[in-house]
Amino acid sequence: MLITKIYQPDEVAKAAAELRKGELIAFPTETVYGLGADATNEQAVKRVYLAKGRPTDNPLIVTVSSIAMMKNYVVELSEPAKRLLAKYWPGPLTLIFKIKPGSLSKAVTGGLTTAAFRMPANEVTRKLISAAGVPLVGPSANSSGKPSPTTAQHVYHDLEGSIAGIVDDGPTQVGVESTIIDMSAAIPAILRPGAITAEELTTFLGQEVMTDRHHVGQTEVPKAPGMKYKHYAPDAQVLIVANEQWQQALRWASRQTEKVGVMAPATILQADLPANCQGFNLGPDVESASRRLFAGLRYFDSDFKVNWILAAGFPEEGLGTAYMNRLRKSAGDQFFTTESTD
Ligand code: TXA
Ligand code: MG
């Protein structure tokens, strides 16, 4: 067992030295915490899969501190790609490009001819990467299948003893992982919704952007390989509650003999919750709900065990698309309905 050290933001030089030795260090980003290893060190990259319990056919994001660092690996940048980088980097947008053959190991790319690149907004992490002098692979720093970590404590809970350290820069700001846009095909395709929305990207690029609601001819938009796995799943069964269903959902909860977690805006929690229910405040809007979603799912798994979680749904537009994408996965797409639960 390793002793997992917590590094403060002013200790990035020490954390970078560990990375250069091939050790694993978790780092903060504006979306969720990532699990870093030297992307040019195949052994270190392999240990990332082991630490997370991640299937090895699921490629990793290459996390960089500059566009110049990325250019070592990318074949060429199209005009739209250059515009996206200029506008959204650093920030919560991951781009997929064709790579120079052999420039990244199979452990990073899963054998694909493309790779995903991201430059996080978090300054401490950009300093960490610069100090390490190499790009870092950066999957979310959770055990595979569990909700992504939005605090250093979440990372510690999942990975203590199997990684060398965690750089702690407090809770993350966005709370859901970056938007992934595939720029390796003629028409850009969003493989994972995030804070930078499809609506925004379509307007900015002034061209069609594929989402999984569209089809390219007969073929569906290819998914990020990781999206097919079970995700964000707490031990309890999650039921998504549409806004107009709360009264019925809470009445149903009051009839259960088991404990029920309620993740909702304060306005709903303030109404008298049944005695067997425990509330978790998602805040007033979809921004706060996205920031707190994973923390709420974890709260009901480790701090306050429940058998059911009722979680507030939001309209699937703007950031709501990313929020609902994660919530639907954690719920196995189950919504509260009077028929299905009574
Ligand atoms: O916000 C984020 O993106 C966080 C922070 C830590 O940066 N990272 C993150 O990484 O969410 P991860 O590994 O949990 O998710 C990366 C996703 C996976 O679903 C993976 O399958 C997909 O990106 N991916 C990676 N390389 C790809 C490629 N060449 N083509 C398609 N999908 C790819
Ligand atoms: Mg992940």
C-alpha cells in the first residue's frame, strides 16, 4: 500500500517530481478531479487503469498545459479546430484529433488512430503539467463506475493506498466532465455533453455539429468508448423526478419502509420531508445542481446510506443536457412514475 499524500497548491513542484518518477497524482480541474500519470511512460499509464479498475479498451484523455505541447502529437489542425482552441482553451472542452502514428502508446489511445486532448482551466494543474514537462493522462479520478470526484476527499475515498498523491485545490466549479467534440471527421460530433453546449458550439462554428440525437446517413454518431460502460452508479437505486411529480414522489417515499434520499432544490426540501427521508440540497438551478450532483450521489452511498434516491430532473437543454446525461446513467434511465413504483 502506498501512502497517499495530500499536496497543497504551492507544492506542485513536489507532486511533479512524483509524476516524473512514474507515480500517479490526482489533480484538480474546473470539471472534476483527474488521475494524472506521465502520458509518455507506458508503465505509469497502465497503472492508471489498474488503480481505477478501468477496462483497458477505454482510451484516456491527454491533458496538456499548452497548445504547443499538444502539437507534438496531432497531425494537423483544421481552421474550425484552431478557432475552438482559441476560444475555449483553457476550459471544459476536450477535442479529438488524428494523431501522428506511434506518437502515443496504445495504453493511452486504446489502439485508436485518434486521441482526446484537454487543457484544464485550473491554474494549479497547468503549473503541475508544465513542471512535469510532459502531458498527463487524465481520466476522472474515481473508481471505475462510481460518480466522478468533485473534491480531493472523493478521490481519497476511492483511491487511497493506490496512488502517490492528490493536489487539493478545493471543490471543482462545473461538476460534470468536459464536453468532448470529435474533430477528426468532416462534421464535428459531440461525443459527450458538457458545460460547453451543443447549441453554443453550433452557433460559434456556424456549421452543423452532430449530437447523439442526429444521424449521419444511416450510421449513428460514434460514441466515446467509455460512454458504453456502467457509470456514476451509487449503491442505491436512483429515480429521476420531473418537477411536477414531486408531491406524488414524496408521498410514495413516505410509504416506504426503507430510507430514501432526496436530491432537490431547497424549495422542495423545505416542504415537510417524510421522516424516513434525508435531503441533499442541489441548489436553485441547473448550474448548482451540476456542481453538486456527484457529491450528492456519494453522500447517499457513504455518509447516509439509503435504498432509494429521488433526484430532481431538469429540462434537457443547455447545461441541462449534460446534467441529465449523467443523472440518466446513474439512474439506469429510471424516472419516478406513479405506475412504475406503486
Ligand atoms: O472533464 C474531464 O474531461 C475529466 C477531467 C479530469 O479532465 N476527464 C475525464 O476523463 O472525464 P475520462 O477518462 O473519465 O473520460 C474520457 C472519455 C471516455 O469516455 C473515453 O472513452 C473518451 O473520453 N475518449 C478518449 N479518447 C477517445 C478517442 N480517441 N475517441 C473517442 N473517445 C475517446
Ligand atoms: Mg470518467
